[in-house]
Amino acid sequence: MAEADDAGGDGAGSDTSNQILNGVYFGWVIQGRNVSLQLPAPVTPALHGLPPASPTFTGRDTHVEELLHGLAPGLQRQEAVLVASVAGLAGVGKTELVVQTAHQASEKPGWFPGGVLFIDMFGYDTGRRLSPTQALHSLLDALGIPAEHLPQELQDLSRLYRSVLAEYARQKQRILVVIDNASSSEQVGPLLPTDGTTAALLTSRHTLDVGARLHDLDILDERSSVELLRMAVFKARGATDTRVTDSPEDAAAIARLCAGLPLALRIAAALLADIPSRPPASLRSHLIWQGR
């Protein structure tokens, strides 16, 4: 735990100093004479662990603007949207939307000086799904709380986690929490901040009843779908690969066959990029055949 250092004597006019070092404290520290408390150094690397933002992100400007508006600091309480939930089909781009938003928010001066916490709950993967307890252990570790100080019960873990977030906020180190792939309100509820300053973005295939501002994410329109296809091929092959631009009808057909789902469109782009001599018409025919 902590080490106490008592220097000086008891006589009048002596230089008396007590220091409590190398500990984590959650209550009052009572000791004679003068006490200077040194908290452990913040663990900043774990607070900057967002996945990379895709360079082919497109067609979601309105959604990003809406989410950013709710995250801005200094809003009146009635305007603030400190928890926002993005719901939509698998593959529609929920994760990419909140990651893009979180990157933009973290780059704005003064918005989230404490950093960003990111956790994937794997809510729809029975083999990797995290329980709230497992998630809180991971988040508290990222916040710099040693494992030996973690309580056993979920309620106590959630209380500690929220207290730490509130303390970061009190010290002007506001944090953004990004919770991806939550499958139920029970899975995500204990992870949501409650201090009125810390913000959170979460994604789910379902509309979760957690008191969040709800954002329904739909498929991309055809124009945005074709643009994503073009950008993904360009990213993989460079400016000399103009197959998508040169074959607008085939590109539009591929976009429709991918149903406007960004994940499916990126897979289609990868199939084109894998064989640079393959015309989009060939991929179009292949997708039609696969869909029979």
C-alpha cells in the first residue's frame, strides 16, 4: 500500500513534513502534522487506444455532426447528450461511425483532455462476449487502478469505476468512453458514467433502454456506396486504378448487390483489388450468381 515518511521533530519551530507515497486512496487519509498526498501517475497510453479510423469512411457526415454536438463540453444540462447509442444492422458501419466521431472529438482542444477509453463487448459473439465484471476490470486497469484494489462484486466495481471517472472529470481531465457491440442493457448499464461530465458512445444491433440519445444508422445510399467502393480500391491500388470510375453502371450494380452495407462493400473492393485485371462486370456477375 502506502509508505509514510515523517521528517523533523516535535519541538516548536521544527520543519515537520509527512508524505504518503506510492498508493491509491479512495477515502480520507488521517495523519498527524502536515500531510502531502501524491496520487499515482496517470496511465495515459491506455487512454488513447482507439482503433484506427478508416480512410474510406463516407456518407455519414450528418450522423457525425449530431454525435459531436452532443459531446461538446460546456453545453447547458438540457442540451447535453452525454450518452449516445448507435443502433443498426450488422455490417452497417456502427463501429466505424463512433470511432470516426471519437477521433474527431479527441482532436478538439479541451473536449477530452483525459483521453478515450475503448472496449469491445463482443455482445454477439458467444465465444468472446464480455460480462460487465470482465469489462470493468479491463476499464479500471486502463484507468490505472491496480488489480489488488478491485472489489469482487459487480456493484462495487461499477461504483469504483464511476468514482474514478468522476475524479478525472473533477481534475479537468474529462474522458470519453466508447463501448462497442453491446447486446443488452444489462451488459452495458454498469459501464455508463453518471457524473454528469464524462461522455459515452455505444453501439448495438438493438435499441437499448439505457437512457441514451438514440441514433438509428441506416444503409448507405447508392452514391455513397459507389464512392466507398471507389475509395477502397484507390486506397489498395492507387490512383492508376480507375475501374470503378470507368464502369459506373457495374459499380452501381455492385453497390446495390451489397445492399448499401459498408462491410460488404469493403469486401467487394478487396475482391477487385486482389486481381487488378478483373473488370467490375466480372465481380457483378459473380455476386449475382452468389445471390441465387
